[in-house]
Amino acid sequence: MAKLITNFALHFLVFLAITSTSIIAQTTQQCDNEMIVNTGITRGPSDYKLAVIIEAIGGEGTINTTNLIKNWGAMGRGYTYFLPNSSDRFRTKLPCMPNNFCWIAIRGKKGELNPHWYINNITVSTKGPGVINRMKTFQFLEEIVTVYPDASHGECP
């Protein structure tokens, strides 16, 4: 009888270990995040840090980077970002967001952005294991007209 109880307890502990490992793996899955910024007819900033905040529906899993070009830049060393009529690609790997994107903001170091920078749109996508595959395009279609704006777009419920 003792052998049966010991065998049962051992199987139960193995089951708990496998189950908890599976739950932890699901909550810490890493996703490939990509952002493509399409600049219009005027040049954007290239010589200072840009902060980007991307919010998900429900507020869980917000992405916040303080140096977009250094931490996410995917165009190669020495590339000049945000030239007129260009598409610039940024990539990083982060924990997967539980919901789709609903809001994005860009601000410069100490708040400044390049005045007259025309942003056509910004597309954000995430891909990960299983069915995690989200994409959202934020249509800016506007010129940054002041020195200290928050260029933002979207609406979260």
C-alpha cells in the first residue's frame, strides 16, 4: 500500500511540475515585434533619441522604448532614418502582448520632434508561437507642426 501511495504521489508531483512549467512558458512567450514608419515628403528626426509607446487593448502589455533607433533599428549601421518618402523598419523581441494594439505615440528626447516631419503611417506587427499574429496600421497622414508635440494616433476602448 505504501508503494502505491508513493507511486501516486510521485506521478502527481511530476504532473504538477509539467503543468506549472507549461503555464509559465505561455505567460513568458517571446514575440517578434516590428514597426514600419512611412515618412512623407519631409524629413524626420535622425540625430536624437525617439521614444515610442505602443498600448494594447485593455492596457496590458504596453511597449515603451526610450531609444527607438538604437534598440530597434533594423536598417543597418550608418543608415539615415526618416528621409523623405522612405520606409524605415524597426525590430525587437519582447514578451507577447495579450491583445491587439490600439494606440501609439512618438516623442523626442525632452519632448522635441522635427517640426514639419510628415508621417504617412506607422504599421506595428507582432508574431509569435501559436496563433499570436497581430498587425495594426496607424494612419497619421499629418505633419508635425510644432517643436514639442506628442505624435500619437489611435483610440483604446
